[in-house]
Amino acid sequence: MGLVNLAGISSPTPFMETTVEEWDKVFAINMRGTFVVSQRVLKGMIERELGRIVSISSISAQRGGGTYSKVAYSASKAGILGFTRALAREVGEHNITVNAIAPGPIDTDIMGGTLSDERKAQMSEGIMMGRVGTREEVGALIAFLLSEDAGYITAATYDINGGLQVS
């Protein structure tokens, strides 16, 4: 049994312009959504004594923003990292793994719409691989972390960013 906490919204609003309503909206989707869905699914995982949870964070959580989103997004995605580690500690005894993925720039529409070739080129500056990542590459990492082969990996954060952030 596996769960991927993939839903998320970004927020390019500078901190001093962010309203409480916008802050709450970002956290409601990025953090509260992860909490609610994980709690609901965990009941069955605990009963079965088996499960995999993978939550999507962001390079923004590690770097404090930098590509598109600002403080609200970065803070909510940093929360995912703490959530992942703490939950992994709590449910590991039930043979449940909990991991996070922190993507860098990926060719999706979360950064304000479909990425043009020009925008991809701009975003690729400073990336060792010289390009933005693909959804398929992130999907392959998710599939691995959900697999039986990843049964001894837990409380980990996997960077997938083409070398933009070196941990």
C-alpha cells in the first residue's frame, strides 16, 4: 500500500505582500492536505503492517526559495521535511516507510504556467545537467520509493535537481 502526497500550490508573492488568507491557503494545501490524507491512509497501513509514503517537498525548502515561489511556499515545503522525519520515526515499527522528495526546477506548470523554451533555458543556468527536470524523472524516483526494494529507506529526503543544490 502506497501514498504519494503530490498536491501543492506555489506562491510568488513577496513576504511583505502576503496576506494571512494567502498564507493559510498555501499551508492548507501543501501541509494540511499532506497531514489529512496521510492520517487517513495510515490506518490501513498500520493494520496491514506495511506501507510506503512519499511526500513532495521542494528545493525551495532547502534554499529558502530562489526559483519562483517565496516564503509561504518555502515554509510549507520545509514543513513537509519535518513532517516526513517525525512521521517516519512514529510509524517505522509498523513496517511503514516515509520519505520526501525535494525537486528542483521541473517542467511543470507550478511555476506560473507552462514553461516556454526561453524560460527553461533561463532556469537551467547554474544546473550541472544544463536543463530542467521532467515529470517522468520525478515519477521514476517516486516509483522506486514505493517499491519493495526501498523497504529499508525511511526518513530520507531525495534531491532531484540536476545538481542545482548540492547537499
